[in-house]
Amino acid sequence: MSNILQAPALQAFIACAENGWRRGWHERNGGNMSYRMTAAETDACRAYFDESDDWTPLGVHAPNLGGECFVVTGTGRYFQNIKQNPAENIGIAQLNPAGDAYRIVWGLTAGRVPTSEFPTHIMNHSVRVAVTEGKSRVIYHAHPVDVIALTFILPASAREFSRAFWQAMTECVVIFPEGVGFVPWMVCGGAEIALVTAKEMERFAAVIWAQHGIFCAGEDFDATFGMMHAIDKAAQIILKVMASGRPVLQTITDDNLRAIGEAFGLRVNEAFLGDV
Ligand code: 2HA
Ligand code: ZN
């Protein structure tokens, strides 16, 4: 490898960021993404690392991620510029052995500071690694218009959002049979929202942030981006149906949802089915 940008993990990260930009999910410096590198990927990139920076405290503690490396977007950086100038806009952050501090070992040449949501990313990785037996690798935060719009008009709960998405489009319950999590409006960019979001990530791979956007977790970029895309599409359908002003004459019933679960061998979250 004559250039670190040839690393497949970096290429996939850049391609995913570009796709999000093209979807319109990343106005200005909106959104952020991180990828937990495999040991082999880290070893292949190590020759390009500069490990001389001091450790910066994370404000959160992820002991199960100690020493791991993450490709991450930079604070204040724009998704629209990542493809043209990766080294300025993304970087690799290494955690200290205790998992409570980081240093930038490559990239982010403009400022050497990861996304303001880095504490949320690290806590989400920590939880998702634990609940997926180490398979989860990507955390992706975006600002899809229609999902944000829905947070003004649907009841503010994981149950209501999960049911609305499941009923909007048959594939939704297949993609996220556990449902989606929900975080009511709170100040973003720190340890408090990180802990509340990570609690939701114990049960859900996607979490809605009211009046803000979504966090999705997945094993690879396709699965994570696909989850974001499916939820955004479901939100568009819900809003179009509402905007039509027509009464809903038929929908996907709870028994239909159970039948999909049986047909696809999925455990649909029973707590979100039936009356409360
Ligand atoms: O990176 O989206 O939530 C900018 C944001 C903060
Ligand atoms: Zn955001």
C-alpha cells in the first residue's frame, strides 16, 4: 500500500459519506460517522500513523474498546468535502488502553479534533460491540429531513415511531424487527446525550434524536447506510399519506407484522405489538 487512502476501510468510509451527502442528509457540517477498524486493518495502516499527540479525555469510558482505532469525521468538517479531501476532513482516532481518552494518529490535518458527537459514537460502539458479540463496526449519524419532521407530530416514544415505520413499508420490520429507539430533545455534543443514546442502543440498532436526526449502527457500511435509508423512506411515506388528507383505509396490521416475523424467522418486538 503506497498511500493509506488505498486502505479498503478508508475507501468504503469515503464512499458511504459521499452517498449520505448526495442523499441530502448532511447540510453544512451536519452529521458524523465512525468505523471501528479490525486489528488487520489497523496493522496495515500503522506505518502511516503518527502516535506523538497527547491523549485527550473522552468524557465517557468504554473499557471494552481500549486500544482500538476508529476512522472518524472531524468536528466542523463538511461531508460534501470528504471525497475531494479525505485527509483534511476525516482521521483515525486511537483510544488509550483504558478506553477513556483518544489521540489522532492520522488525518484531520485541519484541526485534529474528531466530531463533537465522538462521546456518543464511542458509547454506541461500546454497547453495540457487547450486544452483537463484536460484529458491530459502523456508527452513522445523519439529519434526514422527513425523519426530523416526524419528530414534531408523532408521539415521542420508541413504540410509536417503531410502529409507524413498520406500518409504512413491509421491509421495515424485516430490517429492524426490534424497532427503533427514541431520545427526546436534549443538548447534543456531550457525555449526557451519549449515555442516554447508548442506553437505547442496548436494544435498538437505530435511535431517533427528536428535532435533530438519527443514529444507526451496523456491521458494515452497506447495512448501516441501508438502515438509515429505509427509515428515511418510511418517514417520507408516512408524511405523504398524512399530507394526502385522505383517511387511512388499510395498513399493515399487528397480525401481518407477526406473520412477517414467522415467515422470515425474526423475533418482532412483542412489546410494540398489540394495545398498551
Ligand atoms: O456533526 O450533526 O450532531 C454535527 C452534528 C452534531
Ligand atoms: Zn447532528
